[in-house]
Amino acid sequence: MTELVGFQAQLTILNNAYAAQLPDKIKQIEQAWSHLPLGEWHEEGFQALYRMVHSLTGSGKIFGFSVLSQVARNLEEYLNHFVQIKTPPDAEQRNQIQALLNELRLAQAKC
């Protein structure tokens, strides 16, 4: 029984550490998005953005932040379209990405 309590305490510590890092993770995602050029395809930048969001999708679920994970998954799926076609988003699509980023920020604030 003592081992279980110790294990649960370690999980709580890891969960709290993850939650404490979330604002920085979201900020990095937002910065990656803001540095992408308008109207140009930037492979490396878009791939980096996609990977960060993909990572947040998985890690959010692992650490029990299911709402955050689902919002990140929605953004990930939207970004995946552009990764596949290697074309920059137009103005309307950029607005949609920004809206999804705003949802991500709100979900992170509830963690």
C-alpha cells in the first residue's frame, strides 16, 4: 500500500510539473505560428509548428488534460491539411488557425 501512495505522489508531482510548463508550451506554439510568413509556404516552420501541436495532443492526454488534448487535436488535424498539400493557409484559413490557437490558450488556462 505504501508503494501505491508513493507512486501516486510521484504522478501528482509529474502532473503538476507538466501543468506548470503548459503556458510556455502554448507560448512557443503561438510564436512559431506568428513567425510563419504570410502567403508563403515555409516547410521547416510549418513542420515545427505541427510537431509542437502534435506533441501537446499526446502529452495532454497522458497527463489527464483531456480538454486541452482535444483542442490540440482539432488544431493538429487542421494543420495536417496544410502539411500534406504544402500550401500556405489563405486569410480565412489563417483566421481559423488563430481561433483554434485561442481555444488552446483558453483550454490551457483551465488546467
